[in-house]
Amino acid sequence: DAGVTQSPTHLIKTRGQQVTLRCSPKSGHDTVSWYQQALGQGPQFIFQYYEEEERQRGNFPDRFSGHQFPNYSSELNVNALLLGDSALYLCASSLEGTGSVYFGPGTRLTVT
Amino acid sequence: GENVEQHPSTLSVQEGDSAVIKCTYSDSASNYFPWYKQELGKRPQLIIDIRSNVGEKKDQRIAVTLNKTAKHFSLHITETQPEDSAVYFCAASKGYREYQLIWGAGTKLIIKP
């Protein structure tokens, strides 16, 4: 049973560039959430996707956008990167109605 | 909105002793309380969770207690081992359809040999 997978593992970008991160949920899961985790801090909720729509959104600017595909996989896009966007980006999946969330290994994004 | 406070920020215990981490939440409608363990450079992993219709849940050396009246919940680790060293996060959310985990700031647990 495959867990949550993310790609790439690490990424280095320059300020102003755009980045796309990818996530495949745990088998059987239909809900995907994205989190940003800065060093030494807890994860901060970015948004959640269910049935290919953004269902909830945290306190993040519109530069952060996403998508969910029919196979439940998801992408996180960040435009006009800032130095402060450097963080570990975690994808989490769950099955609607259960609440239990499982995290992927994360993508470490460094913006220079 | 919901706010989750977690204490202490750092906890150092002797191997074999017990460790207790406490969290308080503000929204009385919250009904799901998971605990995550995050080792350095790794993903948060769900170690135990509790729902509001239960007061206590145990899984081997780990237990979680919930006091809905006081709006706080705690993680208890007994017979601590070196591999328990990690950052532990508590979280709270309400509902199962529309949920958003609100996280505590984390507790760095250090197990001294």
C-alpha cells in the first residue's frame, strides 16, 4: 500500500520564478491538503482539495494556487517566489469523513 | 478561530522516565485531536489521535487524554526510549467534512541516556 508521495525532493529557485510541486495521495484517499513548514515551526495550512476543487484555504496569498486531478493527485503552484517562501512543503492526504491525515515526505524548496 | 497552545516547547527526560506534553484549544466545537511525531528532516507522522467522544486512548507506551470541559489534551509517553527523541506536534480540528488542522508550536523531546 503506497503512502503519500511527493516530487521533487529538493528544489532550488530564484526570486521571482515560479514552481510546481506534485503529490500523489495514499491509496484510497480522496482529499489532499498542502502545508508549508518553515524551519523550527509547525506546519501551516495552505489549502485543501476535494473533488478537484479547493475547499478550504489558509492565510496564504493568491501566489499560491493548486489543482487536483481526477486520480486525486495534486499540484501546488507558487508564483513570483520570495525568499520567505523557502520551506518544507508537505502534502497530506486523507479519506473524506475520517479526519486522519497522512503526510508525504515533503519537498524542500530553497529560494535564493 | 481556533488556537492551539502547546507546552512545554522543550522537554528533557531521563531514558525510562515518562514524558507528558500538554495542549489547550480555544474552539469548543473542535472534536478531533491528533498527535504527530516529526524526526529531524522527516515528515510528521501520526502517532495517536482521539475524538471528542472519548476521554482516553492508549497504544502501547503512548496515551492521549482529553478534557473537553477544560479544553485541553495531553500526550503521555511511558518508559521513554532514545528513539522517542523528536518534535511532537498536537493539533485540533472540528468536523469531518470541513476540517483544517490547527497545529500547536511543537515540543522538542530529548531523551537523555
